Amino acid sequence: MKPRLLFVMNHLDCGGAEKALVSLLQVIDYDQYEVDLLLFKREGMFLKHVPKQVKLLQPPADFHYYDMPIRSAIAKCIRKGSFRSVLPRLYLGLVMRTEDNAARREQLAWRHIVRTFKQLDGQYDAAIGFLEKTPIYYVIDKVKARRKIGWIHTNYANMGMDRRLDEPYFNRLDHIVTVSEECGYSVKDTFEEFKAKVKVIHNVVSPAIIRRLAQDELPAERSSAVRLLTIARLHHVKGIDLAIEAARLLREMGVDVDWTVLGEGSKEERESLTSLIERYGLQQHMRLIGAVDNPYPYLKLADIVVQPSRYEGKSIAIDEAKIMGKPIVATAFTTVADQIEHGKSGLVVEIQPQAIAGGIKLLIEHPELREAFAARLAEEALGTENEVRKLYELVHDGEWLEAN
């Protein structure tokens, strides 16, 4: 009988962790493993890329009550006779109103919503909560599995979470996976008692798949402007506001740029960024395209890739740009050294608009530098498909193998 694996995730909408999960699912050996996937919401642009061998489970029956306005939720609970969900939904509403910290809000919410979830049917060899907070909590409280694994996709110290709320859950995990050495150090520093549980599995990226998808054609646009590309969700931590400020500075320097941003975020964040673009008159130079199913044709056409993040766990967008041999300007977030060697495989600049604009201008004015970066990247082994072997080792609790 094949070992049974369960992955738990919020949804498969646009985001680095969601893309990382789909990429991982695409390289699992389905001749050797049976895989189930539980999404709290069965939606998202990456949903159609889940391999057909993966069995999609139904979301917890009452979850939708916690993902709608409180008045609508209570009314629906009463109409459907789901009275057990009424009190937890009221408590959740109280948490939402009284807790300003979004990360801690999700942590506190779990203690209320979990009360209405049933135990998941079946027994697994390994259950993997593939994101911080709710997916990990669900694996611990509602899944029967021989091994339980939690995945941390960013620097824990920067997430604003309350370690006291995570401690009892991390205590019950067999392994805590992080996506970079720096992220691993952050978890170890925060939870010294769990150091032995922390393992690093880099996000899976496949050069063959990326290059194949990059062949799709985009509508031809004639422009003499330098094509800049940023792939990131619209969120403060991703620094899109810094990119807009940098675009303003470049225009003031007389540099003609066409900057495309691929990714989506909250309505409020999009409106704020759009307003900033309009204030500086950058509508013809800075485009918020939103989430796209296939970003790789945009990556193929880009002259320079810019990652203006305030912090990252590990940037999948940077790995993908490296695979495509693109010159990269990245800000000095804490984990950037894991991906970019300044002056050799890209430019690392300070996390402020002047530095971002300066790095971009330097690459524009020195094509030989761009060519040198591309040549260096061509020499690197950039595929990480073999990272899945590390997961197999955790599932079977064997010795830790390093990817080739």
C-alpha cells in the first residue's frame, strides 16, 4: 500500500506559498505516494494546476461561516440549523474588532472556529500544514497522522505572531520546515526548544516547466522604454509603494521605463497604490496588471526584474528570474543573500526608493553588467526539483539527505 500524504492549505490564490505548493505537488512521485489536498476554500488561480493524481477533499463543513460578514453568517447559521456555529462566529467577530495585529488575530480566531470542525476521516502517514497558523493548527487538532509537519514560508520574527500561541502546536509537530536557512535561524531563535525539529526545504522550481510556459505569446507592444517587471502580491511587505516612488525618481532623471507589476492584494491596497501612481502621473509607466495565470511570458520579455520587498522568506520570483537569466535588482531584505550575490548574480540595494532607482539606472546604463549577470546565472544549477527528496525523508523519518 502506498504511503498516504495530506497537504492542508487555505486556498490556491495568487501567492508565493500557493505557487510553492503546486510546484511541489507537480514533482511528487505518484507511483510511490497517494496524496490528498484539503483547501479551506477550493478556489484560486493555481487550482487548475494541481496534478490530476491529487484527491481534493471537501473543506470543513462550517468554514464558510467564518469567511463572510458576521450578520450574513449568523442569519445563514440559523436558516441552516447550524446552531453550534453561532456562538463561535460571535466570538470570532469580537476577536476581529478588538485585535489590531492581523497575524495574532488569525491565531486567536482558531480557538473559536475549531470547535465546530469535525475530525478528518482517515489515517495518514504524514499530514503537512503548508502555511503558518490555520493549516498547521488544523493538522494538529483535526487530523490523524503518523507524522505531522508544519511549513513556515517567511521569517518568523517578522510575522507579528505570538509565539505563546504557536508553542503548544509546534510542540506537537514532528518537523518544522522552513524555505531558507535564514528562515530556519529565525524559527530556531524564537523557539530554542524546537531547534532539532527545524529542517530546510527550498521551494521547488523547475527550469524546464518555466521555460516551456514562457513560450506563450503576449500581444506585441512597441515601446522604446526599458521594461521592468515585479512579481509580488500587493502588500506593504512587498514594497510596491517603494517601486512607485522609484519609478517617479527614474522619470525625474529622464529615464523612460515601462514597469509592470504582476500580483493582486486587498482592494484597499490596490486603491492606495493606484492613487499613488496617479498622484505622480505615472499611469503610462507603471501598470498594476493583477494576478495572471502564466507570468512567464512577461518574465521572458522583461529587461530587468525588480524585487522591492521589505522582507521575504525566500522569493520564488527571484529564483524564476534567475532561471530566465534576467538582471535583478533586489532590496536588502534579510534572506536576500541566500539568492543574490551582490555584484555577481544581481544587485542588492537598500530598502528605499532612491537606492532602487539607482540600481535600475546603473543596469540600464551598463549593458555589459547585465550580460555579466546573465552569464553567471547560466553557470548556476538553478533547478530544485530534487528538494522533494527531503520531504520523503521526513515522511519516512529516515536520515536527512541533502539535495544534489
